[in-house]
Amino acid sequence: MTSMPNTQELADQAANYSWYHHVPLGPGVVTKGSTTVTWEKHEFPSFKDQTVLDIGAWDGGYSFLAEREGASRVVALDHYVWGVDWVAREKYWNECAERGVLPDHGRDATDFWDDSLPGRRPFDFARRVLDSRVESVVADFTTVDLDSLGQFDVVLYLGVLYHMPEPLTCLQRLRQVTRRVAAISTVGLNVPGMNDQRLLQFQPGNELGADFGNWFVPSVSALESLCLAAGFARVEVIVGPDDAPAAKPTRVLSRSTIRRLLSRSSAPASGPTIPPVEMFGAMVHAYVDEAST
């Protein structure tokens, strides 16, 4: 039987990998993730005795959280982070930025794809250390056969939506695999005084985070409406813009209010002056059943 490494040995081993999430690996050892946005467990639906699908799992930070919180089954799904050669792709993107042209994203799955899945190694390491039962699925959620994937009680769609060129189509697919509730986080658009407007800011270049992989940034009102249009019955805003009157939740929107929502004018109530645009981390819970909690 192989003995577990001590705290320093475990920290040293973890340091051999590049981490995105802050993953607790054991007493005193948390991976040095690069993310500056960390969602807390109270901002998620309950995982207890639930089946969970984590789309865009990366190194599994939230997959392992769901397992720790008592999920009956957890599936971590990714392909882009796990299979793309980031060094080669980054070199190409930098060249595009210098030339002032948009990259050919089709090269991600051809020229920059590595079948050895180098990006999954941190996830695999954490899974071994944690003696985890989290399952891994290598698949593109935009094209994977949803029937083969199945439905899950809780679906995590964290930091993925703004990377999608077709956000409504992706949310429709998300609805198909969600049995109870989907937790959706995204970069949100905040235009003070216009939070009721359903706005989508198009980011075709690398303006947002110097990342050519970003496409649309929604206001919370737009995100709510996109979820309803995708087939969810009710949307609860868990984290909204900083100037929202209440932080958790800002409001709950259901299909019973959609007629009133759609009757609103899409034009600002006063003048053409648009305040400075701000970005923030948004989180909503989209429910399949209007009565579910």
C-alpha cells in the first residue's frame, strides 16, 4: 500500500502542475489557482444526494466541491482546456493580435489539438490524491450527443457562456441535460441605470481579458431572458451587478412574468447618454420547474 505524501511533499507535487482553480488537496494544501473569481458553496444549489454535471470542468475545482458536499454522482466534462496545446495556440493568437486580425478558431481542434490531453493532468492528479469518484468525459458540449450524456439534477455552467458564439443555442442544450437546476456564471455587463435592459455586448476580438475566445457579455436582464427563451421555467439571480438593490438574490423571474418583461420598451427611458460600461461576475440559477427551489 502506497503511503500518502506529507503536506510538504503534496504541495511540491501539486506545484508541478498549472492550476486554474484553488483545489483543496488535503490539510494545509490548496492548489495555487490563477482564477480571481471563486464561487462559494452557499452560492450553488444543494449538491446533497444530487447527480451533478460540471461543464467546462477545467481542473475540477467545482466537481470536487460537489463531491465533498455529498453529490451522489459527479461528471466533469471538458475538451478545450484538456486537449488544446495552449502554448502553440497562444503563440498564434499573439501573432494575430500583432497583425490586427482575428484568429481562425477552427485550428483549435486541428493544428493545436493534443490527443495526450495535457490540460487534464492537474484534474487527474487531484482525482488520485483525493481518491475521488468524479467521472471525466472528454467532449465538446456544443456537439456531444445529449442523449448519451443523460440528464443531471444539478448542472454547472461556470465561466463558459461568454466563450460561446451561439449563447442561446448553448443554453437550449443546457436545458436538455438539466433535470432540476442549472447554475450559470458568466462575465456580466453592468451599465448603471440600465440594468433592466436586455443587453448583449459583442466582443469579436480580444478586448475582454486579451482573450480571442470571448464573444458575448450579457446584462443580467439579458441572461434571465436567454434562460427563459432556452426553456427554463424560472431564473433566480444569485449575484448581480454591484448597484443592484439586493445582492442575494436580486430578483426571481418566471414565465408568469414574461409577458410583462417582453412588453417593456427596449429603448432607454431617457436620453441617448450611456453611462460607462462595467464588467462583473454574475451567477444565476435556472430552474426547470417553476415551483422548484
